[in-house]
Amino acid sequence: MRTTKILTRSLLISYLLSALLLTLLAFGLYRLKLSPSRVSAGIYGIYGISCFIGGMLAGKGLPNRRFFWGLLSGLLYFLVLALMSFLLHKGLETDTKTLTLILAACAGCGTVGGMVS
């Protein structure tokens, strides 16, 4: 039960952070007229930062096997993201290469966050 609560909290904070950072990125897109490649890089960076923070929170809350809990936090972040995208768009609009890159970024950053916590 404690594990579920800590992972849920880390995911919630990760998504709140993502919402804040994506809002700032949208403002930057509007004001600075950013190119699509910079926006795409910014989105990947936001996923990475959010998963890193989520992994840190999971690792701090669950001190044994912190890297595993960070990895799990990153994977759960990706799964919720993919599920919501699937439900909203009635399918996944991105290709396998992009999905694999996002999955690796979320899992890797979550793992690193768990290890440094």
C-alpha cells in the first residue's frame, strides 16, 4: 500500500511539473516563434525532467532498490502518457521509432533520478 501511494504521488507531481513546463514551452512558442525542431526537443526535455523528478521522489520514498522504483516511475509515466494519447486520438499517431525514443527517455531519466535520490 505504501509503495502504491508513493508511486502515485511521484506520478502526480511529474504530471503537474509537465503541465507547468509545457505551458511555459507554449508561451515560448507563441512569443519567440520557436521552430518545430526546438519545440520537439523541448517536449522530450520536459518528459526527461519530469521523469527524473518522479524517479527522485520515488527513490526518496522507497529507499531500497531506488533505481528500480525510479525506472518503474518512468515506465508508468510513459504508459499513462501513451494511454491518454491513444484514447484521445483513437490510436497512436507517432511511429515506433519515436515511441521507443520517448520510452527510453522516460525510463532512463526515471532510473537516474531514482539512483541520485
